[in-house]
Amino acid sequence: MSDQLKKLRARIDALDESMLELLNQRAALAQEIGRDKIGPTYRPEREAQVLRRLAKLNRGPLPRQALTRLYVEIMSACRALE
């Protein structure tokens, strides 16, 4: 394996660790929201709002469809914690 490939993989590993930390922070906030929320925890209009906002912010190379699928899963997992 080339040194360049090792460096790139190390950067990916570091990003994965950062994303894991951020995902767990998001999940903890979802738990807090669940404790404070009165009424149903699932609000499809809020989910749609989040997806539209992120799609506008996305500059690639991740395709919009892939980003949407990822965030639907993330929001589903966080909603389960609410």
C-alpha cells in the first residue's frame, strides 16, 4: 500500500471518528427533545424541512439522493430515541 493511500485512509478514519461523535451528540439532543416534547414525536414537516435545508447546503460530491437516504436513516434512529 502506498504512503499516499495510507494517509488518505487515516484521514477517512479520523473523519469517521468525528462523524461518530457528532451522530451521538445529535442522538443525545433527540433524547432531550423527547423528554421535553408534548404530543407526537414524529413531525414529517420538520423532517422535510431538515432534508430541504441540507439538500440546499450540499455542494457534493455526495449526490442529493444519497444524502437524503443517509439523513432519513439518521433521523429515524434519533426519532427512536425520543
